[in-house]
Amino acid sequence: MFQHICNGDKDFCNLFDGKWVEASSGKYLTILSPVDGLLVGRVPAMSREDVDRAIQNTKESQPVWAATPIHERASVFYKAADLLEEHADEIAAVLTMEIAKDRRSAWFEVKRTADFLRYTADAGKSMAGEAISGDNFPGGSKNKISYVSRVPLGTVLAISPFNYPINLSASKIAPALIGGNAVLLKPASQGAISALYLADILQEAGLPKGVLNTITGKGSEIGDYIVTHPGVNFINFTGSTAVGKHIAKEAGMVPLMLELGGKDAAIVLSDADLEFAAQTIISGAYAYAGQRCTAVKRILATGAVADRLISKLLSGIAKLKVGDPREDATIVPLINEKAADFVMELIGDAKQKGAKILTGGKREGNLIQPTLVDNVTTDMRLAWEEPFGPVLPILRVRDEQEAINIANRSEYGLQSSVFTKNIHDAFYIANRLEVGTVQINNKTERGPDHFPFLGVKASGMGTQGVKYAIEAMTRPKAIVFNLQDNGTVHHEGPIRGEE
Ligand code: NAP
Ligand code: G3H
């Protein structure tokens, strides 16, 4: 097991045509742990030639895979799910050191991925086409029938972010593969080692060679080359809005799914259960030190509500464990120095413009104390920018309408929460929020993974969620039967074999 560890115990290889290979240049990227700064391992820095070979290989393998019955494709996922669960502790330990995710969340990411693989296999087996009669449309006839099935697109390029290297790789790979596509996975460099474990497991579970290949290397160096490669038929990207927008410009006419950044608002109304709202918002804002696209990234409440909420938030924040993800801290070191610099910059800007730091605001290396900032106003960067760190701003609003206006002024539109006991108010606000999903009385979050998950505006395009992702990475193919009145097929040209 684990053949991707291919050169000593710290050098990892890429999956190519069923084999584990180094970069043709022999070069590696060094992956250091955000936890202790020590070496986690090295992954190959693949070259453009390696990319060409990997994509060409998917082209050769995909038709056979597409011709494989879906129930046989599905069997690979059931086996892979079992293997993931069998090795969950081991893989979670790798995640913990590579991306500083606390042990419990890392283990849950692996378990969630196993569930995702099984559900995708089931959904794939339930995929059905349709037959449409011509007479449904004015002037049409019952003698015209469109038989519509779904066919794969070809090679899907999956690009995943650092914060869910296993789950957000699988949520692209599995729906693409069950739909009959081949996949080239380009994981985030910090997270690549974890993602290669997933590839290894899929390979071990019986995926035919060349149906899934992996390419590691810096996005800034090989990214443009991959996304503009003529062999790519669909790009499924999760990551920052900046890189997503860049890919959209580069990619030309290749269809895209983009899951990008967010600035999810929690709108808290005066009748909400404030104890519950505070606890839920804390877990939404600070889990994995706020490094989730769906983290609660601002609170919108009237002054009276904010005053009552703050003491509850502060007592909850004081209980958060800060430090080492191996000891299940919630507030863990951020992924790198640059990320921590950025969060501190946003806090500094808010402070300098008159916001009040209620707790936190301090940093030790990449570790930033959980920070709650009151009196954040719309001239401050913290009101609008995504920190991807453990800082939560409170914007005091006049009323519900101002909360809706400020929520919608954001360039992002991933999710929002509304906390209230009044279902009418909840729906009034939910209907007016320009986001993919509104959570009523819950934190913003992606799962369960069969729900549609999408962002609008700068938060993305296209919809994840098992069924939606399979549909996005397949297309309808229509074959139209034109029958004659006596029931025989109308055919004006020579019949095959009689030419
Ligand atoms: P990122 O810096 O945008 O990187 C995402 C992926 O893109 C990585 O694999 C990266 O590779 C690659 N990449 C970088 N430049 C590229 C280029 N020119 N062409 C092609 N690929 C390129 O994002 P991140 O820091 O990993 O993740 C954090 C961001 O992702 C946050 O903004 C967060 O909100 C967002 N996110 C959104 C969702 C969602 O579902 N909406 C989920 C998770 C995260 P390298 O690592 O080698 O640079
Ligand atoms: O980081 C973005 C992920 O899609 C968030 O997923 O809400 O399950 O943490 P999550």
C-alpha cells in the first residue's frame, strides 16, 4: 500500500499511466509543515512536457473507461471508500502535519470523503436518460422521439485548494470519473502530499491506468500551461477568487466550474436565541482558524443585539483551544507566513480606522489569537475582504434592511446565515440575499455534500454537490428517431451495409 511514497520515506511521486513517477527534470518542491516548520516531504515539480504526457495519457485511457459499465466504475469507489476508512488515522496524521488541520477535523475530512465516494457511486448508478416525444412542442409529432443520455466530456482538469486536499480533490475527481471522464488532478502544493494519498487509494481500488493522473508543481509556474492545454475539456477549480478569475480569462471556451472565496455574513435578529447563535457563529468563524471558504466572516446586527451577543461570543472564544493541531486545537497556525501577514494587515487597518479589538489581535509566528473586532465600518478593509484567518468583524446596522444592503454590497456571494425565531423574517431576508445558499439558524457550511453548493458573483460559477457535479461534467447527447407512420424508421440515405 502507498506506492506514491517512492523514494525513501519523504519523496512522493505522481500517478502516471498507473505508475508512480518523478518529474522528468528530477526537480522537487519542498513541503514544510506549518505546525513545526519541519520537512513533511518533497513532491515532484512537474514540467510542461510531463503535463503533455499526462494529458495525452488520459486521452488514450478515457474511451475505455467511458465504455465500462457504470456499475463497474462504481465498484472502484466502494472499494476506495473502504480503503480510505481503513487508513483514516494514517492519512489524517499526514493532513495534520501538512496543512495544520486539527486531528479530529482531519479524520472527519477522510471519513466525509469515504461517504462522498459511496454516495457518488450510488448517484452514478441512478443516472438515467430520457425519451422526449416531438409532440410536446407545437407542430411536433409523436413520430419524432429524442433519446437523451449523458455522455462524458473527456479530460477534466481538477485543481484543488490547500484547505481540504482530500475532500475537495475527491469532490471533483469522483463525479468526473463516475460520469466516464478521465481526470488530471493538480492539487495545491501545500496539500499535495495528502492529495497523492487519495490518488494512491483510487489506484489501489482498481481504477484503470491513465484514467486518473496527477501533476504536482507550483500553480504560478505550470498553472497557466495546464489551464490553456488543448487536451483539457473541463476545468473544475476551487481556490481564491483572484486565481479563479485569472483562470477564467486564460481558459477560453473550455467550460468551467469555479468555487471561490466568500465573505459570509451572519445576520442576527433581536428575537434570535443568542446563546445558540453565539456558539454556532464561533464554530462557523473559528474552526480551522477560519481557513474555510464558508467560514462566518462578518456579523451584521443592530447595536442592541450586538451588545447582548458580544459577551456570549467572548466567553465562547475564551474557551477555544489555541496552538497545536496534534492536540486538537481549533485555532491552529495559518498555512504560511504570508497568510498571517495578510490577516494582521486587515486587523491593523480596522484598528487604525477606529474599530475596537475586543479580544485577540496578537500573533506568534503563523499563529494568530482568535480575534473579535467591534465597530467595524464600511470604510474598513475588514468589512469587505476575506481574511482566511481567525478574525471576526461585527458591523452594527440600523435595521434588517441595512443588514441586507451591506450583505449584498459584498463582491462575494457564497452563503449567509439568518438567526431568528420568526420564520417570516427569515424568509423575507433569505429571499433578498444574493448568495448561493442561505442558512436559517445555522452557521454557513458546505455539507451535506449532496446539497447544491455554489457561489454567485465573485464566489464562483457552476454548482457542486454530487448530482449537480456529475451533471456539470457530462453533457446531454440526443439521438432523434424519426419514425414513419407504419412504425418503421424513416431513412432516406443508404442503409449501413447496403451501400
Ligand atoms: P489559491 O491560492 O487560489 O490556490 C488554489 C489552487 O490553484 C492551488 O492548487 C494552486 O496551486 C492553484 N493555482 C495557483 N495559481 C494557478 C494558476 N495560475 N493556474 C492554475 N492553478 C493555479 O487558493 P488556496 O490558498 O489554496 O485556497 C484558499 C482560497 O480558496 C480562499 O479564497 C477560499 O475561500 C477558497 N476556497 C473556496 C472554496 C469554495 O468551495 N468556494 C473551497 C475552499 C477554498 P499552488 O498551491 O501550487 O499555488
Ligand atoms: O473551504 C471551503 C469548503 O468548501 C468549506 O467546506 O463548509 O464543509 O467546511 P465546509
